[in-house]
Amino acid sequence: MTEARLFALQRLSAMVLGPLVLVHLGVILYATRTGLTADALLERTTSSVLWPVFYGLFVVMAAIHAPIGLRNVLREWTPLPDRLVDWAMAAFALILLVMGLRAVWAVTGGVS
């Protein structure tokens, strides 16, 4: 993928992640201030179609955004070959995606 496409992809993922992070932090504040238990939170996440979609999108965007940024840091600040960095970040993106979607599946009713 070209540098220009990676640049655009990271900026687009950031534009999507911004509001998602704000909602996520709002949910955390709401849950902690109202004293919701883990059971109550899981009950809410398993009874709604919105939460798997919301957090699934969050995971996909994070799995795109983070490896591109880390790739840039590694290419600028380490002597590692560019090809190695690219492959390592592709693997990192896949790991983030799989683990993140697995977590979404677990907290939205995929695992009892």
C-alpha cells in the first residue's frame, strides 16, 4: 500500500475513532458514577444489537489506526528494515483485530 493511502487511512480511522472514544469514555463515566456492576453491564451489552456494532467498529478502526502509527514510529526511530516493520505491523494489526473482535463477541453474548 502506498504511503499516501496509509496516510489517508490513518486519518480516516482517526475521524471515526474520535467520536467512538468519546462515547466509550462517557459509558465508563456513567457506569462508574451510577455504580453499575459487571453483571448489569453485561446484561446491557448482551441485550442490544447496538453494542456489538459499536465496539466492533471501534476494534476495526483501532486495528487499522494503531499499526499505521506504530509503523511510522518504528520506521523513523529504529534501524529495522522497512520490509520487516511492514510485516510486523501487518501481523500486529491482525492480532489486534482478532483479539478485539473476540473480546467484543465475549461481552456481547457470544460466550456465556
